[in-house]
Amino acid sequence: DLIIKEGNTDKNFYQLLQGQLIISKNEKVISEITQPGEYFGEMSALTNEPRSATVRAKGKSIVKVFPGEKLKETIENYPDISLRIIHSLIRRINETDRRLTQ
């Protein structure tokens, strides 16, 4: 199932509760989200730019949707969520780098 489509301008961000997700750019897989609790989709909410990648469920997955306009407030009021988002971003950057250098 499609969760985020590259180029779209929606601003919601998400949290993976169950399952696995595939991140692709220009139809090429660049990363995966596999850890329950990981956040994704936050880049567009923070930068106000179109979606940079597509996110699809890999099999049955459950995600929680958060309104993008609440992200900055959430980061300010819940430092533990901020830290999880930072860890998710770092992991995805490292995974993307690993895939690109293979």
C-alpha cells in the first residue's frame, strides 16, 4: 500500500507501529523502515517542500498519522520524540549511503 508519494505536497508525518516499509526515489529502493516506533515523513513537514521519496508498505503494516503542522510543537514539547526522529534520520541517511555505494 502507498503511504507517501514522491512529489506530493501533503505535510503529515508518520510512525511505524507494525510491519516494514520500503522507501524509494525515482522507483529505486533507497532504504527501509523496519523498527516499530520509527518516525518518517517529517522532512516535508519541517521544510515545507514536496515529498522527496515514496514510502510503501512491505506486506501488512500499521502506521500512525500525525498532522504536519503539529511537528514543530511536538519537537519542542517532547524531547524524546525529537531524539527518535533524529535517530531515524541518521539511520536512513546511513542506509541510503550504503545502498548508493554498493
